[in-house]
Amino acid sequence: HVQLVESGGGSVQAGGSLTLSCVASGDTIGRYCMGWFRQVPDREREGVAGIESDGSTSYADSVKGRFTISRDNARNTLYLQLNSLKTEDTAMYYCATDNGGDVYWGQGTQVTVS
């Protein structure tokens, strides 16, 4: 059973930056794909960025060139660097991992851009 704990959210002004972290426990995440998602009230959760076990990455069009996903397998940690933040990036951000049988989610960390 994988447990994910996000941190690093906060309130920033437009144009600012944040770094989100997601620490995993209960399993080694290096073998699994992982991703960041975000959700605002009354809207569906949307994918933001993903990273495969081989390090390949993918991004939503809305964040390409501004966000960077990375992982430190030795620390069992997933990161999301958020640069050039816009007000529309305001959301609860969640990390998730798929171990091939189950999908696990963290509790989320709030990002507010004003």
C-alpha cells in the first residue's frame, strides 16, 4: 500500500514560483509512473504532468514551458516546479502513482495565485 504526502503549496503572486513535493512511503516508486493533477471546485480533476519510470515526461498544454516534473528515486520523492504562475493555476494539486494494479493519491496541497 503506497502512501503519498504532498507539500509545498502556498499563496503567490502571478509570475511567481513554487516547488511541490510528494513523498512516497510503503513502496519504491522508481518502478512506477507518477503524475501531478489539479482540481478546482465544481470542475473535474485534470492531469498536469506525468513521468514514467524511464524518466520520460509529459505535460498538459496549459503548463508546457512553465512547469517541470521530476523525481528522485533515492528519496522516493516526486517534484513539480511551477514557474511563471498564472491566476488560472490556482487549484488543489495532487500527486498520484499507478503501480500497475492500483492508483494511489495524496491528500493534496493548495496553490493560490493572485
